[in-house]
Amino acid sequence: MKSVHRLLDPETPARLPPKSCALAVMTKAPRAGQVKTRLVPPLTPQEAATLNTCFLRDTANAISAAAHIGNENGEKGYGVAVYTPVGSEELYLEIVPPKFGLIPQRGQGFGDRLHAATEDLFKYGFDSVCLIDSDSPTVRAGIFAQAAQFLHHAGDRIVLGPSDDGGYYLIGLKKPHREMFERIDWSTEQVFEQTMKRAAEIGLEVKLLPTCYDVDGPASLHRLCDELLSQNSRNDVAPETRKFLKEIIARDGRDRIWPV
């Protein structure tokens, strides 16, 4: 019998240990034609959905490892999938670890969904919240652990993990500051800069994580292949994603997704 993930209900708060941090990945159910559409072509819609599943598995495994790292320093990290749509819960049985909690997304625009996720997770009982994208499978566990550690220092602050396309792959908060998600031109190269401006306007200190990258088009897919499939690549980075990319190349040749 398959285990079922715990559904987190903000209306029924939990008694969590002190220093509890939600390491929460924002995710849309990986269905063909609905995710990673900018990777079609070179991928087919089904391959794009499978790659998205691999991204989620690698990110969730890194979050689980980060939670263990944090426990050694007193922080209590918890993996959460903030998912959409409602009704897709069973899809996550084979994607995220059994200890992950699930909580549905709500709200209309992207900024509304991010703010609603922080509100719901704080309401559930977490002391701090990190929202993590599902497009950056090479982010290592140590970076997620560092984000949680920054948030457990005294004083209000936010943590940002910049992406080199002008966005961010992680935002961490100690309070549900709505302002951090307002007046942001989402999906543009202005997101990080505007977020920094919002933080300055309300007097929040910002802690920065290492810069990483999103995989959202053919050029960044090529970059991902460079990182994961080159001769000197590290085998412990994004193993699920690496395995799937190797399968495509073995079947169809390198030029299809990773031309020289």
C-alpha cells in the first residue's frame, strides 16, 4: 500500500518544534502540455512533463537532505510541496518523499499565490518559510540549509537566491510580508531588482544566497546538459534529471537536446 502525504490545513495549526522552517517547493502537477512548454521543442510535451518530474524529485531530495543538515544546528526543516491544481495529490506519491507535506496553492496571479503560500504556512505553525521554485534542479542541499539558518538569526529579514536571468529561485521570510509580492513584473528580468526594492522600502535586511539558474528554454537546457553530462560533472548533482537526459541522448543522439 502506498503511503499518503500529509495534507497541511492552515485552519488546524500544528504544534511544531521551535525554529521550524518550511522548505516549500512551488509546483504545478507535471502533466503533458501543461508544464515546461517552452522546452517544446526540442522536447515533446510528454518528455517536458517527465523532465519536470525529474526536476521536482531532485529538488525534493535536496530539500530533504537540507532538513537533515539543519537539524544538526538546531533548525527543524520540513519539506512541503505547494501544489496546483487541487485533486492532483496522488501524482506526488512517486515524486516527493513520504515525509513531505502537501498544501494547495490559492490566489489568482503568481504574486498572490506566493503570498498566500507564506500566509498558509505561517498560519500552520512554521517559524519561517522558504518558497523554492521547481525550475532549478542543480541547487544543492547546502544552499537550502543555509537559507534556513539565515532565517533563524535574530531580527526580521528576507533571504533571496538570485537567478542569473533576473529572477530568484528562493525567497525566505520570517513574517508574511505582502509587500514582497506586490508591484513585481513577474517572469521578467526585473523581478530580483524589484524585490530588493520592496525590501528596502519596508526596512528589511536581505541575505543573499549563491546565484543559480532556471531551466526554462532551449538555451538553459543546453547549459543544464553542460553541467550534468560533461566529462567532469559531479554525479551527486540532480541525479534524476541526469539519468533522464542520458536516456534521451542514448535513444536519439546528442544533437537533439545538446548540440555541439
